Amino acid sequence: MKRAVIPFVCVLVGLCHASAAPKEANPDAGGVVIQPSEGEIAPGDELTITFPTAMVSADKIDVGEQPCPFVSQPKMDGKFLWKSQTEGVFTVRGLVAGARHRLTLARDLKDATGKRVDGQGWSAEFTAKEFSITTDFEERKTLNAQLQIALNSTYDVRLSEVAEHVYFQDRDSRQRFPVDVILWSAEKILDKIEAKEFNVAPRQPLPVGRTYDLIVNGLLDAKSRKPLPYLKVVPVGKTAPLEVEWVAAVNHALEEPAIQIKFNDDINPSEAAPDRIRIEPAVKEMRLLASRDEVVVNGQFDLAQRYRVTISPELKGERGYGLAAESRWGATFHPKESCIVFPASQIFLRARPELRFSFFQVNTAPVTWKLARIPLEKLPAVTARVREFERNAADPVTGEAIVDPRTGFKKQFQTELLVDAFALPVIASGTVEAATGDTETRRDVRCTASNGESPGGAYLFEASAVLGDGRIVGNRSIICSSDFILTQKRTPAAVVIRVTKMSDAQSVPGVTVRAVTNENIELARSVTDKNGIVFFLSEKLFPAKKPGTHLFIADTANSPAIQFADGSTYSSSGGGYAPPRKPHAEIITDRNLYRPGQAVKMKGIVRNVTGTGLVIPEQSILNWRVTGYEDRVVGEGTVNLSSYGGWEAEWNIPEKSKLGHFEIHCQIAGQNYDGGTSISVEEYRVPLFSVVVEAETEVGQTAHARVSSAYFHGAPNVGARVHWKATWTASAESGGEADDYKRRYNAYAEVGPSLDPSNEQIKTIEGDAKLDEHGFATLACESPFKDDAAISRANDSWRAEIT
């Protein structure tokens, strides 16, 4: 049997896919140069193209409607002007969102002599920003019924389409709520407006008790008609009804008895009406005063009567919502707390043979007072302990605060009498009789030195009384007696001290002024000039990482005159020394405090910023606006700008305007101008208490601040509500002109975490706290930049409002 051998031939076939690689951009071929030559561009950017030979005659320079020497694929809208015979500028007006625009020279491009430009191979590529919608709005626990949310688009959008494609949505039921579009402009016709920045607000009040999101769905870029590539969802928050947090009958010293009603929302004064807040039995001459989230009821109260307080659901808060149901409370007055009220913890008086001091005494046994001299070496230690009774009593083992079984609150620190503790030499003493029955008894004390001389220098006036249960009540004040006054003014580089006579405010030359620390270490000394002024370098008085100046002492002929370095301060306007990098405005008003119904007269000066300095804007129409709570626009108008770049306007505050702070800003041709001013609309009242916020430089990711508040009669502001706001700012920094090589930031994103050197990053965090029984609260806020590796340091500015 023969076998057939069949050869198999294996054929290997190689497949090769040929593709043409895209040509690389060559933005300087043939001597044609464009700047910038690549990167990301946006409407408003300028492209400068330069040719090696003259392209147009001189009469074509700065003449409009000239053909552009290059074309773009896809098309790029803009305006081209020749700035010289060889150089032109193209201002970008319209782009295709997210596209890569490739520029090439126009076909058959010729120069001024008619010769064809040899630009073979010349091209440039630019990337347009993606179409996106952003907002700085952050989700809130409680929402306004008609809140406004500011939206920013990378490209112009048609506002008529915003109303169609943007809506609020109930997170649970998916029910949609249409929006109104709000634009800060004189033009209000939606179908004729395109904008990048605008606000949206619900067309009708949002129903209460629901959680909402803001949805941007299918919105189109106005120029390229490219849709938003994704569904934009902004968590907004929840709407909640108004609630009454507590009702209290207060009977404080030196104040009228009152009933205070605390809400979880601010109350408009027009809402606080007798038909919505009823007090039974009826109170004669009843007055209702709303201030932020509290309503105070004043009148002729019978302190032995228990009152019933009823709040109607018709009462609405600032957010636009009322109570879910009628709220009923009881209010009973109690006797005034035993106390001794001093005018202040530090008092400056003229030196006289007889020192006079007045204080009030309420519900105490007989009071013993002493006036003792404070040696200057002991003054810092005494000053540090003058207000230590505001601290909490702490367990010596655990360090935790001790609760007073009498009140259920933290027990007040029982301070010792400082005259005895420091062994201060007593120059006068006395006793006054007891005060009972809620009577606010004024005591006028006259102290005469035993040697008959005029008291001069620092003294401690201390008064105390022992109550029936063994507790001690008292008060004390440091009295600085002199015929001279020391005032200080601080600049970034120097501290200026002026010595004047208290009798006629005339300057005192030839007086030695010393600056000492709280450990009595002298940091500097100088002699006043003919104007009674001495100058100290700030770095010498307040050295870094070392104790700074605590006291200024003027060695006068009779006795030393003193001034605390951290005494009462008054801030000047402004606050920045760097020149503005944005169009800037300075706005002033005829005053800073108004009542509802009054007119605000304002004037302003505006300047644009160029490479050569400040210039007056070319446009003649300026828009101004007044914004209040949550940046809601409460007033706006249009004025003509003068040839000097100035303007003036008037805003009539509505009769039923909400109380609070308002900001005034301006805008020209859609451009916001940096700078503005603030005003307050209030019903005039004498301040009831002080507010002090203190913070120090810290290392770590959490900033802390200490808030203290005390009534002006001396008692701590116990249990008051604190609403705080921490504004965090991070910016690129350099070490200065002589130290630029030690740059503290990275401006190149491609090499790692970076910061934009021309823009600050600003974030705010808000919260609430409550003052303890000594009028203190400690605030803590974690840095919002903690996860940003490019930020190694940030500034935190604290603001606290106490109600």
C-alpha cells in the first residue's frame, strides 16, 4: 500500500495597519509666531500673532472688520485688530466647549506687498474648557422658603433655557419645583440675555419638612449648543418649621423684668405682634422687640404672677416658615441674683485728694470695701486675676467642672480676695449696709489717702459680702489715677505713644515712657518729643516667640501714668496694603447705622487696573446693589459714571426692612468691582453686653477661639447663644523680594500639588455654641484645606454673634 504524502505549505500573512500620525503643532514656522502658543483658552482671552514682514498698510492699524490671517478648526469666533503692520491681536469670543481648536494660516494669505506668505507647516493648538456648571453653595440643615443659589457656567447660557432645565427636586418624592432666574443687571428680559453668572430661586416657597436637591439637566451652551455632559446635582438641604427653643422670665440687676422667647430662626420685627405672641394675664404697656432669633417682651410685669405665653403658628421666621402648631409656655419671675455691680474692671481717673467710686448693690448682706495701692511690679499679676471669678470651679483631682447643686449649672470659681492675697497696702476702707428686696442700691464711696496726697498710680478697689449660705459675692476694679493720659497708635512697623494732660489734652514733652512685659522686663524706653510723642519699633515691643509688651509706663513728676498695651482699641478703615489686582471700588455712605424707612446716601469711586496703573473705566453706566442675609438683593439701581470715575446714589430703606447688616457693591458692564462697604439697619438700643473673640497662632489642622461676653454692669452673659463663622484663606506666598528663591508654593500642576499664585482660596465654616455660666465659650474649627497637600498654612478669621 502506497502512502500518499501531501505536503502542507504554511503561509504566514503579516497584516500591517498604516495610519497617518497627526501633524504636531508648529506655532513658529516660517517666522510666524503666536503668543500664547498652546494651552487652555476661554472667551475673553487674547492671541497675539506676529509676522516677519509687514502684512498691512499703516492705515489698517486699529481698524475693525479686518480679515483674520488665520482660521480655526472647529471655528473660533472673535475679533481681530492689527496693532502694527506686523502684529495683530485676536480676542476670543466664542469656542466649542471641550474642543481642541487647531489654527492654520488663511489660504492664499498675502503680505502688504501682495507677496504670498510662506507659512507652510505653521499651526497652533488650543484646548477649550469643558462646559460645566459650578456653585459655592453648600448643603444646609435648614433652608429658606425662597432661597437663592448662585450658579457659574464656563460659557454663556441662555437664561430662558436655565428656567427650563434647572429645577428644585424633592429628594424622596422626586417632585419638581420650577425656578426663577435672577440676574444682577439692568436688563431683565430673559429671552434676550445670555450670562455665565446668575442666581436661581424657587418660583414658589418650598414646602416645609422636605429635603431638596437642585438639578441642572440638559442645559446647552449658548454658542456651540453643546449640552452639559452630565446631570448636575447640588444637595441643597431640608426645610424645617419654626420652633420655640425656650421661654424665660428674666429679672437681672439694672434691667427691666422681661420675658425672653428664643426661636430656632431669626424673627422679623413686623412678625412680633400681640396677635401672634399672647401673654396672659395681660401686661400693661407691653412691648415686643425682635432681635435676630429672640423676641423680648417688656412691660409692667407683676413679679409675683405666673404668666402664660402662647405663640401662634402664624408667626413666621426669617426662613419663611411658621410653627407646626401653637406653642404654649409658662414664665415665672424669681428674685434678682445677689451681686455687686462695678462700672468696669479697669478705670482711669484724674488724680485728686479724694477718690470717688460708685457701685450698685443688689440683695446682699453688708459690703466691705478696700482701696489698696498696687506696686507696678505686681500689676501684671493682679491684672491677670481681676476677672478670675468668671472661671468654673474644677475638681482638684479630675480637673472636671463642679456642678452647683443649688442651680444645676457649673459652679462658679470662688476666688480669694486679692487685697489680702497679694498683701497690697490698704490706703482706705469702709462698710456699707445690706440691700434687700430686689432694690438696686447705689453706693457712693469717697476714699481719702491717710497722708492727704492725691492718689496717683495703680490701685485695686475691692468689695465683698458674705451671703447667708456662706457664699461670697463681690467685685473688683483696677483704678489708674493720674493727671496724664497715654494713647497708642499701631502701624505695621511702629507703635506711637502720645502723652497728654488729662485736664486740657495738651501734649507733654520730656517724659520718659517705658514698655514692659507682664514679668516686668523692660523692652524699650524713650523720651517724648515736643509733641508729646514717642516712637517704638513694633518688632522690638512685640518680638516673635517671646512675651510682648504688657504695659506702657510714663514716669511723670507726681506719679507714674500707665496704659495697658491691649486696652480699648479703635480700628481704622481699610486693612490692606497690597494694591488691588482687580477692578476696584471705594464706596462710602453718609453714616453706617440706619433705621427702617431712612435713606442711605452713598458715593463711590471706581478704577480699572492695567499694567501701567489705575485708569477710569470707559463705560458710563454703573449698577449698584445692596445685599443682606444670604446675599439676597434688597436694593439696586443704575447711575451714570462721571468723567472722573465717581458716582452717587440713594437707597430708601423699606419701612418694614429686616434688621441686620447689609453690603453695598457695584458692577460695570457685567464686571464685579472689588471693594464695597457695609451698613447696619437697627432699632437704636443701648448695647447690653460686650463681645470679645480671642485667637492665637496654632500648629495643626484645628483652629480654636475663645469667646467671652459680659453685661456692662459686670455680670457674665450666662447661657447666651453664640453663632460663629470661621473664614479660612489660603494663598500662594513668597519669602519677599530678597528671598524669592524660597518660594513656598508650587505653581505648576504637572509636577505635583499646586496653588494658583493669582487667586486666593477662601472657605467658610459656621456653627453654634453656648456661653457657660461665666460667659465663656471655646470654639474649634477643623481646617477645610486639611486634605490639600499644596496648602501648608492658612489664615482663619473668626466672627462671633451673641444673642
